Amino acid sequence: MSDSSNEPLRFTGLLDSVLLGLLALILRLPAFFSERHLTFDDGVFASSALAIRDGGVPFRDVFSSQGPLFLPLVAVGDFVGFHKLNSPRVLAVVSGIAIVVGIYWTALRMTDRLGALVAAVLAATSGSLLWVTGPLAADGPALAFAVLAVLLSLRQRDRPTYPNSVLLGLAVGATLSTKAMEAPILIVVGLVLLAPLVAQAKQRRLAATALLQGLVVVASAAALFALISAPFGFAAVWDQSFVYRTAASTNRDIPANAAKLVSTLWDRDLVLLLFAIVTLITALWARFGSGPRREVAVDGTSPAVGTTPSSRLLMAAWAVGSALWLIVVVSPLWRPHISAMIPPLALLIGIYRPPLRVTAVTGVLCIPLLFLQLNEIILPGPYTGTEAEVVQAIQDLPKGAWVLSDEPGLVWRAGKRTSDDLVDPSMLRVQQGRYTEDSLAEAARDPRVCAVVVRSNQRFGSFPGLPDKLENEGYVVTAESSSAAGLERMFIRSSCR
């Protein structure tokens, strides 16, 4: 095909990308500008960004439970956003746009334009993805890199080259260096890289080129991880990113994980579930019914049959592998983790998409469901009740004052900082003894700290002797209330009042 004949296709693809990017951006702007922290992680990682602004180094100073690439990316996004209050969320929004556009171009290698648009729109409007690409979370950028890795895997399958092997390795390395929990992407990469080796082995031959290209992928991924980790110290990265996570996953509850996966998709992705059901019904009807069968291009460049995995197999393996990973391996399983299911499911729906008329009718029926599943994230609202009172009290503290809180988002939204190590005061750190009653009291002794805010009996509230220790340091209780999370208290140092 000549370059001139490709021009309309390129223009259409670019136009679709711009429109899809705008859709993804518009849906994420309310979360970006939200006056309150929307998730616990939103507050943790934004507080981490503020610490890095002041010179804190990830892992060495600023506790980081994610991969070594994540906080540097947060810092870059914060810089691009001119270090404003909402700037830490820049990375989240950019990641959301990248996922949507990446899914579109990935789908184009496996199906037609309508299928690619369906997959991308489902990703753009996914509640699970919005909750990790509006509020700040490591899942967002990790999934953006994962989608890129899938796209490059398809290129490697169709036209294997050494340069693409390097890019694929870097994409895999970036995915795992951002959030190792996105490991199921290795299923797609592994199937693509192993297929030519297995095909040649059946003929008792060695696919030397394929083997070398696979080694290039592995080496590139490992080199990226090593390069990123080195400035922070491999021991610290290993301890906080891996030991911390594996120690937290000893008590797996497989039925509870399965229930959480289903309930999260039901609460946040009704549109995707409806499309999945319609797609399944139409696919079964096309296969077993009496009507004419609909053929949709499955692969952009038709790999040799029997020697390379089909797009359908790759996406199905990714989806099933991700589900099993979340249910069987990940512990504790939080709702943001379910976002890993959306890219493979959206791409599968795009591949098997219903006929145009059915797609259009389903899309119209989904419009009311969109408002139902997205209303909380696109209309976040301000702080209310005791949260609003605490934020106001923190804002009234002297300029430059630090505040320790087991809900760091309150401190961030009040425009204040917390200590480097306590940007992440999660209950898992309490359970592992990574901060204790004594270390918390020691942190409160810092003259820059003017207040300690307790919001959960699983975090700061789990230390019965903390109030007495704070009183000995000159703190007094200025607010007290009860909630489902336990006794909530605010302690302010007398000299800061």
C-alpha cells in the first residue's frame, strides 16, 4: 500500500486520538480540581510530592510502597503543573489520557475502527480507571505503560525487530518499576516471545533471532529497573517496594477477593459490564445462530497461522490472568487494584464488538448508567462535617507548620506538609511495626510539627499511649468526635495556637 493511500487512515487515527484524549481529559478534570482528597492514596502520594519539592528523596527519606519509577514520575508531573496545590494529580490525568489513546491504537492492530473506538470509549468512561487516573494512584501510570507494552508486543509478534525489542523491554520495565502488581502483562509478552521458539523447537530447530530478541527484552527491562533504583539504594527499594508488599500478603482471602472484584465492577463499571454481556450474546448468536456471520479483522498484519498467538488468545489470556492474579495472589486487595481488569476487557469487547446497529443502541442505553457509575467522581463536592473543620483548623496554623495525620490528604488540601516518613501512615505499616507509638511521638517532637490529627483506630488511633505522649510534648486536644473509623482527635501544640 502506498504512502498516499495511508494518509486518510493516518488522519482518521490522529483525529480519533485527539477526540478520545479530549473525552478522557474532560471526564478527569473534576477530580483534578477537586477541593478534597478523593482517596487515601490521593493524599499519600500528593503529600509525597510536597516532601520531594522540599528535597526529600524517595525511599531514603520519603517512604514509598510503590515501584522506584512512580514517585519520580509524580515529581515530574508536579513540576509540569508548576508546583500548585493540585499539581501532583497531573500524572494521574496524563496517565488516563495515555491509557485511552493507547487502547485505541492497540485495538486498531486487532480489529476495525469501530471496535477500536468502542474499546477506547469504554476505557475513557470506566469508573475503575477514573478512580486511579483522576485522583493520584500508582495504578494509572503503571497501566499506561502496560498498554504500551501490549501494543509493542503486537508489533513484535507481527514484525519482530531488535529496536522494537528494546522498546518492549523498556515498556515492561517501566510497568513493573511503577507498580509490580501489574505483573500479568508478562503473560502477553511471554506468549509473544515464546511462540516462535516453540514453533521452531517442534521442528527441532533453534530460533536464534527470536531467542536473542527475547533476551534483549529481558535485558532492557532489567537495565531500566536497575538504572531507576540505583539512586535510591537497592536495599531500600527492595525493602519498601517488595518486602513490605509481600509481608502484607500472608493472609489471603480468595472468596473475599473474588467478591470484591465483582462488586467493584458492578459499582464502577456497569457500562462495560453491559457491553460485555451484549458482546457475548451477539458473538454466540453469530457463531451458533442462523443469521449471517460477521467478520471483523482480528490482526492488523495477519501473523502466520499456527506460529504466533492470535490477538483473541492474547487478550483473553491477559484478562483471565489478571483476574486470577487479583483473586489468588494480591493481598490485601483494594478497589483501585481492580482497574487492572479494564484494559484487557475493553480490548476483548473491541475485538468481538457487536454489529454497528447493536453497538449504537447499547451506547444510547448506557448513557444513564454513565451518570450512575461516575456521579461521585465527576461531582466530588467539597469537604463537609468534621473533615471541613479539621482542614480549616490546619489552615489556621502558622505558615510553614507541619502536621502529622493518619489521613494525609487533609493536610495536603489544607496546604501544609507532613514529615517525609509519615506521608504514608497506612495500617499495613502499623501492622509491620514500620512506625510505632514511640516513633510517632518522636516525629511529633520536631519543632516544625504543630498538630497531630487522628482519624482512624487502625492507624494513629491504634496507639493507646499516644495521647499521653503528645500531652508530654505540649499538645492539647482541640477537637474530638466519633465516627465509624473510631475516635477522631486533633492535637495542637500549645506554642502554635
